[in-house]
Amino acid sequence: MAVLSESVRSSLRVGYGENDDAWNYTVSRLNPEADADSLMLLAEAMGVFQGVEPAELVSTEEYQLVSYL
């Protein structure tokens, strides 16, 4: 049995702060084939821009079923 799928969409949610001071950014990747290192570089750049370290990183990816053998 084999399942073939292709990546459709991916995103990265970067959370800053805690409790009432928390805020999030969600970044959708146009290229779902981009690797995890590129997402980490993006998160680091956002941290530098904000002047604080991210408190939470959540990466998600959606797949579409191509065939089921």
C-alpha cells in the first residue's frame, strides 16, 4: 500500500509575549517546498525586527491526496 500526496500550503505562526501581552504573526509560504531552515531564518528576522525572542513557533502544512495504491 502506498499513499502519494503533494504539499499544497504551509504556514508559520510566530508568537511573542505571554498572557495579556501576547501577539502572533502568521506567515504563509508561497513555496511549500521551502525547508525548515528558511522558516527559522524568517522567525529569527522577525525577532530582531520586534526586539524580542519568539515565545512560540508553530509550523503547519497541508497536503492533497494524489493517489492511493
